[in-house]
Amino acid sequence: MGNPVDFAGDASNLHLGPASITYNGKNLGYTLNDSVSIQVEQESTEILPDQSSLPVKDIITGMTLNVTMTLGEVTTANLDILPGFSGGTLSDPMGTDLLTEAKELILYPLSDGDTNVYTFPKASPMMTGPIQFARTTPQGLELNFKCYFDSAGGTALTVSQKPV
């Protein structure tokens, strides 16, 4: 049985605050409701031979990487990043190849204490919720950016340091 290691947390690594969002070289403006998040989901397959009741390997066989957010500025320019939109008009996007259309997405935390920059070389946005018209809630554009590897064996996310 292993022994526990002494606690070694570093409070300077705890960060709060919003992020600036850049997609395809354009800043997308305000986000709402602490909505910016990165989700990585990995799937694995256990290799279970006939001669054993326990797996001999557990291999990663799939992964999805998504960045979700609610943009606070519902503008024609922000709508136009979505498949099928052009000049604020939605045309039939069926058959659009999201991988071919993917562009660079950058999350730049605005907190001075958070020194990381998150870059996704290939990301495609899709609208995932309604544009609400409410008295007490600002309109928002709910987006999911599906992120891809930039090439076979390549990268899907790079975490780098903010320039000084």
C-alpha cells in the first residue's frame, strides 16, 4: 500500500475571471454567465483476452474536445462565424464539412494572475441554444466550438504563457 504525500497546493495556481475569445483572428467581444469552459472527454477500450478475467490493456480509442461559451454580443459579425450564416442571413448549412472550415480559436484569460493562453488550431463553432428575449437576462449566443487535431498525430490544444 502506498503512503500519502504531504499536501503541496499552490494558491497562486487558482484563477478566477473571464477570458477574451479570438476566432479566426477576430475578437468576439463579451461573454456572459461565467460560460467559457473547455471539456475533454476520452474513451477507452479494455483488451480482455479469452484466457483472462481481467483486462491486459486499456487503450484510448476516442476523444472529443469542445469549448463552450455564451457570447454577450449577438451581432451580425458573430452570427457570421456560424456555418450557413452570411451577412446575418442563415442559408441551409447541410453538408458543411466542419473539419475543413475549422479555424484557430484562442482563449486569453483576462486575469493578471492567470498566465496561460489556450490555443486550439482547428475549431468549428455551432450554435447550441436559443437567443432569448427576457427582461432580466441579456441576450446571448450559446456556442460550442468542436475542436480537432491539426493533423494526424498533431495537436488539438496548446497551453502557452502570456507574452510579458
